[in-house]
Amino acid sequence: MILDEIVLHNFGLYAERQVVTLTPTGRDQPIILFGGLNGHGKTTVLDALQLCLYGPLAQLSNRNGQSYKSYLSQSVHRGLNGGEAAVELAFRHTVGGEEARYRLRRSWSNSTSGCREHFEVHKNRRRDKLLAQNWGSQVEEFLPPNIASLFLFDGEQVQNYAAQDNSGQLIGTAIRNLLGLDVVDQLEKDLQTYRRRKRKEDRKDPGRDQIEQIEAQLSDQRSRLAGLKQEQESLSAMRIEPSRDRLRVIEGEYRRLGGELYDRRLEIERDAEEAERVFDDCSTRLRELVADELPLLLIHELLHDVSRRDLAEQETRHSRVLAAVLKQRDKQLLKVMRQQDIAAKDVKDIAAHLGADRRRRDEIGKRNTILNLRTDTRGELGALTANRLGELKHRANSELERWMNSKERVSHMRSLLASIPEDDAIANIVGRREKLIQDIAALTARYKAQQEEVERLQRQVERSEETLFRSLEAEAEAEGVRQDRSRILRHAARVQKTLGAFRRDVIERHIRKIERLVLESYQHLLRKASLVTRLEIDPETFAVWLYDRQGIVMSAERLSAGERQLLAIALLWGFAKTSGRPLPTAIDTPLGRLDTGHRRHLVERYFPFVSHQVILFSTDEEIIGPHLDRLRPFIGRSYRLAYDDASGSTRIENGYFDGAAVT
């Protein structure tokens, strides 16, 4: 895994967007060196690394028990009012010979509704929503949170690993996390909690008294149900059915006397009145047709003859008017033709033809005119013969058909009215019929009420039977449940013992390797193989024992503070080697509380070799002067954290404390 870039945007002391390249420049220059005074933001960069990777699970320096959202809210640069803050991390990771590039971006902002966080993951420059949703499990493949403290740590806190009082607890936690035993520890805690809960369980199983009470209640319900069903059957057989038989007899007699017509008398009277009204309307319309033009249908042939005679008389009158006009026209026409040198024979033929036409018209004009119709009379006659007489015939036939149907309807309704019995003739049977109908209705309502009560009691019986069944089943299983609970507690105790044995076996199996790697790291840092020849870690207490070349245990007093500090570094280095993961190492305040000689050991023998990528955060009293000169060949990039009192913010600049690049 290689960290390529970190971006701080309005995070802590860092205002606006600041991009820092972390990629090592080569294998021989794995170190990226940050220089900054105390309080100028060194630890903030280390926190940003963890925050971007782990979110709520990050081990942050200044969280101090705050909730995650509260921490994010207070991490927004104080010069910003409600703006967005963000941290980004770009890195590479190789699996199976294939390299993948990742970019994480965790952003948040403060608003009236609170602090809201947004997390994105890009893989090979493509956003991957599924990867972002499951990042908590995915990050385990890169840098598991439980061993992050072995690679990302504060140099001033490392001394706790070599302290005389509580170092065993820290070393034990580190080893368990390194070997994955934190899962076993959590399982053991969960198992203990489960055992306590099982011991507290005291579920009260249904007792015999409760079952007897349910059985008594069920017996009472069944008794009442049986009595109600018997009463219901008696009501149906003894009263309802005989009443219905009597009603059927009375209904037959009622129909024989015309009861059905009597029941419909008001309807029949209304229908009879409507039939009379329709008959009168049809009669009125027929009379109106007869009083108008309808009788002319009797002489429709004579009317057609008159129409033809009028056409002939019109032709006679036209011929009389044209006779003199045509004579004068023909005379002038023949004169013009003679003047045009037309052949005499042709003129003679035309004169003969015109003379014959005048003679024919003279014959027509000599006919007698009898009718001499006026123009308006001629128009009325044409309308009658053309269509009005046909329409009158169609209307008359339709009205006549409706008149005959209405007449037949009136006759039928009068017959029905005559068939309706008088009140006196049917009053007795009507009274008896109405009383029977009312009695049957009351009995039927009573029967339905009893049926509803029967159904209600049946539901009660079913519920009581179900409750009794569950109670009997619970009573039968109660002993089995108690036996199961006892068996679970016994097995849980055995599992706890097994987990303890498993933990011890795993630690004992790997403790020798850890001891060897830690010893190698310590001897490399000390360059005194004769000082410490053997190192042991107690698998129970995780106390560290050092032996000199005579095989004698070295007391803590024989080690100086610097040597204990180097021992702590050696422990972390050995643990990191044991993990077998090629991961970057980031150290804040790496040379704190070390004397000059031991600082030189770290500079020469630790920083250049601890990892393929080493990020160091130094103050102006640590990696300077000769130490910086010795480390310079291994430094690929250097940055200076420049704090501005006026703006209250820090800028990350190229260079180091002197302002010049160290590389």
C-alpha cells in the first residue's frame, strides 16, 4: 500500500483546500518529512489520515470522548461560518499482481439541522457507491483499524510500551489485535453477557391452577353454547316452520281471491289512468289530421290529373302569345337570308320548316283553357302531389297504430280494475296474513340474534381451547426449557474455557516469532548485540523480559530511558513485521524524549528501513542539524507547516524549517 496524496479542506487549522503529495520519489527515498512547531497542525495531518480511512472508528488525538458528529462539527476551520470541510486520501494497493488506485473523500458541513457527513470512494477514477457503503469491511483488506496503531502513532506515546507499570496491558492488546484475537475477546465478552442474561431469565410457565381455571371457563362456555343451540333449534322447529306453513296456506287462498291484484291496486289504477290519457291523446291527434288535409288522400288521383291538365293549359297560353311574335321573326329571318345570297332552295326549305312550326303552335293555341290556375294555387297543388300527401299518409298510419295499441291497453287495464276484489271481500284474510308475516319476522329476528350469540360463544370456545392448548404445551415443555437453559449454561462455560485455551494456544504458537522479530529490531536499533541476547514475552501477563549474554534477566533499572524508548520502538517494529503487511508508517514527534545518541540510532537505523513509505512529523528540536544531515539521503519530499497568527491558519509549503527543500 502506498499513500499518494492527502487533501485537507477547511479541516482544523488548515483553511481552504490544501493538497499534499505523499508518493515516495524512489525506493531509496521512502521518507516524507513534515516540519512544524507544536500546535501548528502536525497531529492534525495524522488525524486526517485516520479520519479519512476509518471515519467513526478512527483513533483521533483530540476527540476526548466526543460523539463523532460533535467531533466533525468542531473540526471545521474556525474561520468558516457554516462552510464545508473535507479530507481526501489517494492511495494504491496491489492484490494478485494487479494495482488498483483509490481515492477516499469524507466531507461534512454544519447547518441548523446538525452536522451531516458524506463519504465517497473512487476506484480507478470511477465512483463506486457499493464500495463506499461497505467500506467498514473493505478497509480491513488495506489497513485494519485494530492494527493501525502499529503503523500510525505518536512518538511521545510509544514510551508507554516500555513503561514498568502498565506496558503489559498495551503489549497484550497489540498482540491480540495483531493475531486477530480481538474477535475472540469480543466473543468471550458476548458469551459472558449471554450467560448472565440466561441466569436472569425466570419465565413463569403456566401452572396447573391456571390450566384448571381455563378448563372450567371452557366447560362453562361449551355448556352455554349447547343450551343456546338447543333453544335455537326448538324455536325453528316449533314456531318458525309451522308459522311459515300456515302462511303458505293463507297465501294460496289470498292469491285465489285476487290478492296479488289487490296488492297492486294502486299501481294498476295509475297504469289505467295513464292508458286512458294516452288513448285520448291519440284520438285527438287523429281528429286533427282528419280535420286538416288528410281527406285529400281520397282524391289523390284527381289531383294528379288536375296537375297534368294545368301543364297543358300553360302550354296553350304560351303558344297563343308566341304566334304573332314568331310570324314577325320568321319574316325578318327570311329577308336577311335572301340578302345574304343564300340559295333559293335552302331559303325555301327553311321557310317551309318555320311555317310548319307556326301551324303546330296555332293548333295548340286553339285549345280550350278551363282551369286557368293562379300561380299560388299551382304551387300548393305541386307541393301536395310531390310529398305532402305521402307524409300525411305515413303520419296517419302511425297515429292509427298507436291509437289501436292504446285502445287495447285501455281495455286490458279496465279488465284488471274489474278483477280487483273489494276491501270487504278480502279484509279478513289480509288481516290474518299481515299478522302471520309480522310474527314470522319477529321470530326470525330472534333466531338471528341467537345465531350471533352462538357464533360469539363459538369464538370464545375456540380462543379458550387455543389458550388451553398453549398452556398445556408450555407446561409440557417447561421442564425441557429448564433443562435446555441449564445445558446452555454448562456449554457456555465450556466454550469460555475453550476460547481461553484457544487464545493461549494462538499466542504461544506465535509468541516465539514475535519475540524473535522484536529482538532483531531492538538489536538493530542498539547495535549492541551483547547488551541483550534474548527477549521473552510472558503469554499470560505480556511482560517483557530481557536477558544479557550470561542469560541473566536484566532489571528495568539497568536500561536507560532512551533504551526503554528504543525498546518500545522495537516492539512496534517487531509487531509490524509480524503482520506481514507492506504498509506505510506515519510517526508524529518521532524523537521526543530521546537523548542525542538514541536519536541518532533512530535516524540511522529505523526511519530509513521501517517501511517502504515513512511519514515523519518533526518539531524544530528533533530532526535538525546532524540528524537531518544523516536522514537527508533517504528523504524524498519535505514540507513545512507555516502558521499565520493573523488568519489563525496553517499553510503546507514545500521545504523545511529553513524554507528550503531538504531533498
